[in-house]
Amino acid sequence: MIEVYTTYDPMEANLVKAKLADEEIAFNVTGDFDIALSMETFNTQMGRIALKRPIKFFVAEKDVELAKVAIHTDKSSFLEDDLDY
């Protein structure tokens, strides 16, 4: 397995998981934790220190390029300005 992405943000990690799953790319994650628990913990000094660990994503060598494209491609249309005012 080869590392393709690292983040310290659990919300970003969930987004990366969704992108890889959408492309049906098998991956492993290290340093991941439960976001509900982390939000409670984050409000303490010790929690802020503990949450400074990286969340790393690994994929098979054959999927490295596809995974990098999937992670860095934004398919959302949320910010498109197609609303009628």
C-alpha cells in the first residue's frame, strides 16, 4: 500500500473516504477516529493536543494515480450560481 493523502482534519478525512468509495477504490486509513467523540474532546486542552495526529490514506500501487485524481476532483455543484433571484 502507498500513501496518497494526509490530513489533520476529520471532516476532510470523511470527504476523502467518500470520494475514494465513490470511485470504488480500496483504501486503508491510519490515525482515524470517531468524529462525535473528537468534537467533545476537542474542547479540552488535552484533546486539542491529542487530535494533532495525521490521518493518512493508503491505496494499492495500481490505484495511486486514480486515487489522487479522485481526491483532488470536486464534483459538487453546491457552489454553482444557477439560482433564480
